[in-house]
Amino acid sequence: MKNRLFLTILLILLAFSSGFSQNMIWNNVIAGQSEEYGNAIAIDYLGNVITTGSFRTICYGDGFALFSSGEADVFVQKLAPDGALVWVTLFGGINTDIGHSLVTDSLGNIYVVGTFTGTVSFGNASLNSGSGNFFLVKLNPEGQVVWRKTIPGT
């Protein structure tokens, strides 16, 4: 009986305690007309938040709209520490292209890895594959493509 009373009091204290609650500082929404997937998130050395994923048809957020060129395209988005949009970019082709993961380095460069089929455009250059390959792309802190590579595989 003592244990039950102790447990009940403890649960009541925890339920009304603010010590375990989290305060939302900001949020960010990406929406569209079909499917949007956020697959990875990273925080750079300045506290900027970088995300990647994929979308079909149209993808929009606070201050931008992206239109896919095929089945699905890759988006990469950079947000300031306060949640404000810094930049957003997309990569894609007529087939399915997906951003799966990303990391940042000590200089703020961003490395995104994903999958693609056929031809995928990265800014002013493209990569080609047969039935499917992986890509690795390096972006500078401003979101411009530094280089891109195909990694063979299925």
C-alpha cells in the first residue's frame, strides 16, 4: 500500500512538473501536392539546420516553391539557427531521385548522399546511371555545387 501511494504521488508530481517539458523554439513545414519526405537533418558549426529528402510534383515552404522534373526530386534546405530560410535547392531528373543522408564539415560544406536512376541534374552538370546508382554531392555553405560523384551500385 505504501509503494502504491508513493508511486501515485510521484506520477502526480511528474505530470505537473515543468522540469521534463520542452519548449518549442521554432518549427518549419515543407508541404506539397503529393509526397514529401524528410530523410536527414544535420546542424553545422554555426547552428544552421540542414535537411534533405525528396518530393513529388511540387514542394513549398516558407518563402519557396520547388517543382519536380520527374517522379521524385531531391531537396536540400538550410535554415538559420532561428528557423529562417537561408536557401533551398533541388536536384533531379525524370526518374526517382532521393536524398538519403547528409553531413557537414568544419567549414560549413554539406555532403549529401542519395540514389538516382537515369540522369540527375546538379546545377549546371549531370550524372548518368543505368538502372540505379548512388550520388555524393558537395555543396558549399551557400548551397552551390562544388562537385558531384556517381557511386556504382543498386
